[in-house]
Amino acid sequence: MRPRTPPPTAPAADPAPVPAGAGPATPAVAVPVTNGPGGTGPVPSGADLATAPTVAKKRILEVKELSVEYAGVAPAQAVDKVSFGLSEGEFMAIVGESGCGKSTLLFAIAHLLSSPAEVTGGTVVFNGQNMVAMTDKQLRAVRWRGMSVVMQSAMNALNPVMSIETQFSDAMKAHGEKNPNYIRARSEEVLVLVGIDVVHLKSYPHQLSGGMRQRAMIAMALLFSPELILMDEPTSALDVVAQRSLMVQVKQLQRELGFAIIFVTHDMSLVAHFSDRVVVMYAGQIVEARPTRPLFASPLHPYTRGLLEAFPSAYGPRAPLEGIPGSPPDLTKLPVGCNFQPRCAKAFSRCASTSPDLYELDGAVVRCLLYSGAGDGLPEPDGGTGRDVQAGRA
Ligand SMILES: Nc1ncnc2c1ncn2[C@@H]1O[C@H](COP(=O)(O)OP(=O)(O)O)[C@@H](O)[C@H]1O
Ligand code: SF4
Ligand SMILES: [Mg+2]
């Protein structure tokens, strides 16, 4: 009997935003979890703390020391020894400005990179199998059935000259499904799951609205009831109303069907409302990773604070948005010392010469010398900005 999904139920209530100041007090001094200088040494299992589930659940994904380079005259290290784990049913967000390596990381996990990108090290173990070492045939058995991907732009990802039905059917046939009756029934079922009338199986992508196209992509990702869905900025082309309604629906589907999500975005308000934990990336590296609630209540890394301060709060006195000066570094010419040093308001003398390790704090990892406990920079007493950085946004 093939897995079938339950019929849709009434929409779930919009998840409540994370209340400001709800996080636990964070110790200011931490121990490094990387061995080598520059945060490039092997990351022992302590780094998983940031993504460790609060309730013991089956671990479905382990990313260890994953590195990706874009070859060229000057190679760009787009993903630099990234490690994290993910458990069943989790919603993990990856955030950072454009060019920080988020999409490259997602594509490396799904083994979808092509030249000039190359995985130069590390492992991606999905349900006990290392994706990095798999043959194309082995990958076909995992992709879509175990793990599926929703791309950033539905209009580009969907074939404009094929109906939705044909695209669903092709995807199922390519992954071994031969029964036309089942293909038809399952296509209708997933379309209904994402709130689209089955008449649109006959529609072409240009006949659907932007929100419907993105929903159709999500329906396609659900065809084989995967355990994990990777989403690369699925809402970035939508207006805020369509964005919100899509996210509420994704969260509802996740509750009903139980799949895990890795959600790439630069929208901190979506992260605050929908994710369980957050990985913040800068210049190809993880700079902070921890559960969502404490991250928003007391961000540790100066870059995380900058990202949060770049979004307006709906509550409290009106204040000018501060943002982060400058732009992310060219990955072929990284600065000496901390990658964030040229833009960091908290930088001190060592930052210009020493690359920070990833330090482990209470339930978090952070890559910043302020938390090394052994320098001329003093750890910050409150570990945060003291400002309501997220409440009521989105
Ligand atoms: N096709 C490419 N060729 C060469 N370098 C690339 C290519 N795509 C991405 N890069 C490099 O990888 C970095 C990360 O890109 P990407 O993963 O798309 O970032 P994000 O998704 O965070 O915006 C870019 O800043 C760039 O240096
Ligand atoms: S190591 Fe220094 S420059 Fe880098 S984020 Fe920390 S304080 Fe800023
Ligand atoms: Mg991207």
C-alpha cells in the first residue's frame, strides 16, 4: 500500500510570534568547539548542540564539515565546514544576506550542485546514507521520495510549456511510479492539500498566480510524502499577504504530515514566526546557531543583531532602523581575521588578525571572539541588544 496523506483539515491558527525577552540567560564565556585556528578545524559533535532537539526524536540528517567551492581563477569558498543536524518534523531556518552561501548549502545537501561548484569536503548523511558519495541511481531513490526541494522561483522551476498534471506525472514516473490511476489520484490529492482546485491540473504555469505556482511546487514536493523538504526562499517573489498565507499553509501541512523543513530566507520575520531553530550564515560559515526563541530574545553574534535590527518592530517607540553597514565580503578575497570585522560595530584589536572559532554556549554555537573568554575584548554582560527586535513583525 502506497503512503497516502490525510485530507486537509481546517487551517491551523497562525503561529504566535516569539515573545521578546523570552530566552534563557546566556553565559557570556564559552568553550570553542572547533580545533584549528580560523574556525576551520574539525567540529566535534558539540556543534550539534545548536540544533539538538529538545525532545528526543529520530535524527534524519547529519551535515558534517561540509565545504563547497566554486572553481575559478580565484576559487570562492561558498560553504566552509558547515555542520548541523536535523531531527524528524523540525523546521530549521537558514538566514543571512545574499551571497552568504545559503542556496549553495541547500543544493549541496540535495546533491544538486553542478560545475563550477564542487563539494570539497564533508558528509551529508540522510537516514544513514552519505548523499555526497551516492551514485546518480542511488540519488534517484532518495530524491523526491525521502527528500525533495522547492526552488526559489516557481516560474523558472516549473516547465512553462507543460501542464501541471504532466509535470506531476513526469516526476512520479521518473521515480518509478507506473500506475496511471495512482498517478492521477495522487496528483489530485497533493493539489487539494495545498488548497488548489483539481481543475488546475490542466493549467499551465502562466495561468496560475505567483502564490498558486509556489503552492504547485510544494504540492510536487509532496508527491512521495518525503521526510524532509528543502525550501530555497519559496516566498521571496510573493507579496506579503500571499507570503503569509503560504507560510501558514506550509506549517499546517508540516503538522499534519510530519515532514522536516530546511527553510532558506533572508526574512527574519518569517523565521521568528515559523521556525524551531535558526542557523545564521555569513561568508559561507555558520556564525550563530540555536533555537529560535532565545536567538530572537538575546542574539549573540553582532551579525545576528544587525540582521534583527534591520527589521522594524510593530511595538514600542519608533526608532530609526540601524541595519548593517557595508556588504558581505567577496568570497574570493576574504578579510584577514574575522570575516565580519570590516562591518562589525563590536570589533576590537584581535578581530583584525584572528579568525574566530565556533564557541559553544548554553544550547548555542557562536563564531565571535567576544565569547572566547581569552582576549582583550570583554564578553557582553547581557548578550543582546535589549531591544524588542522582533515582536509583531510580519
Ligand atoms: N555560478 C557561480 N559561479 C561562481 N560563484 C558562484 C556561483 N554561484 C554562487 N557563487 C558564489 O557563491 C556565493 C554564495 O552564493 P549563494 O549560495 O547563491 O548565496 P545565497 O543563496 O546566500 O544568496 C556567492 O557569493 C558567489 O561568490
Ligand atoms: S570576532 Fe570581532 S569582528 Fe568578528 S563578530 Fe566578533 S567582535 Fe565582531
Ligand atoms: Mg540564494
